[in-house]
Amino acid sequence: MLAVDREHGSLVGRDDELRRLISAITSDRPTVVVGEAGVGKTSLVRAAVDAAGLQLHEGGGFATLASMPYLALRVAAIVERHVGPDVLFIDDLQWVDPASMEALACLVGRVVVLAADRTDEAGAEPAAARADRLGLDPFAIGALTDGDARRYLAQERPE
């Protein structure tokens, strides 16, 4: 989860990333946010979609459901009708089964698609290759700087 600066209502240390992702969303550019687990990919996507004034429809990949293809995206046309002009967000792209990846590929360009993909998942295919196959622009984020982390901690736990 990203650190939120309650005083200023922003994501601590992510102003540039937030602006860039909002720009991608408002330009209808399909994008995958990549980074290590826990770095704040999902929080960044949620904040950017909210700031863009759009509604977010979330789905996600589940490693335990890989044996049930199409569970999350059974029919691309139904998903497209439901999402409409809003944003479809697929979290944990690294766990999406191959058949659902194909359905997701059909949606890119028809609805605004955002995804989050872990770069540090053991045995996972590289994020860049998955995103490239889907036509998603990569958007890498890293850990907060020490200064941003200290600022957030001082805000949350002044003692």
C-alpha cells in the first residue's frame, strides 16, 4: 500500500508517478504498472483512476484458479459492455491464466485497461513480455525513497 500524506491528500513520494498514470488513463493508453510486491501498484492505480474522475472495475489473477480458465474474464464482450467508458483494472497479472490473458487481449483498445504485475514473483514470466503481448505500456515503480518513508512514518507515528 502506498503511504498517503493526509495533510496534503497525496501519495507520499508518488506525485510524478501519479501524474504520469493519470495522463496514460486520460489518453486511453493501456498500461501495466510493474514493481515488487507491496510497493503500492494497486494503491497508485486506484488513486490515479479516482483523480481522473473515472470508475474502476477491478479483477485479478489468482494463482489458485489457474486450472479454471476464463473464470475472471469468461466473455470479453460482456466485460466490455459492463465496463463501458470506465477503467478495467486487472491486479496480479502474473497469475492470470493463459485463456483469460487471451480474453484480456481482446479488451485492450476497446476499454481502458490497467494492470499491475509483480516483477519479483518467483517463477513468473517477465512482466515486460506479458505486457507487450497484451499491448500494455510498461510503467515501472520502485520503493519509496528513505526521505519519503521517514516523512510518512513521522506523520503516522510521531513518537
